Amino acid sequence: MGIRAETLNDWETDRAEPQSNRLQALAGILDVSPNWLLTGDGDDPFDSPTETEMVQIRDSVDNLPELVLTLADELEQLQRRLESYESLQS
């Protein structure tokens, strides 16, 4: 987020509160509401996941390496095509 460790520590120890744009960004990163960050009111976003959610998370994590390789291959192919088109333009 581009903040200093001292700033984060001030937020955590209630010596300061983040500006609204930082609060929005942090809430988005943590997938919680800005209100929950400030007050703790509402549903606890860190409740333990259900067994079904855990299976879904594991499946997603397990599939990521294959997805990364597929994306890397596609990127390489697109780069070659782009280079080929650019060389035809010159």
C-alpha cells in the first residue's frame, strides 16, 4: 500500500486512523468493509471457513501452478506474434 511501518503501527495501536482512501484500499485488500475495520461491527470476516469452503480453497490453490504455466505459454505466444507483426511493419 505504500505506507511506512510506523504508520501501520500507529493504526494498529489507535494512535492514528487511516485516511479514507487508505481505509478503502485496505478494506479492499482484506475483503472487509471499511466500517468493520474502524469499529469491528458486523460479521467477522475471519470466521473459520466451512469444510466446503476449505475444499474450494484447496482446489483453487492446487490449480494455480497449472494456470500460471498456461498463462506464461499464452503470453510467450502473444509476444512472438507481436514481434512477428512488428518485423513485418518495418
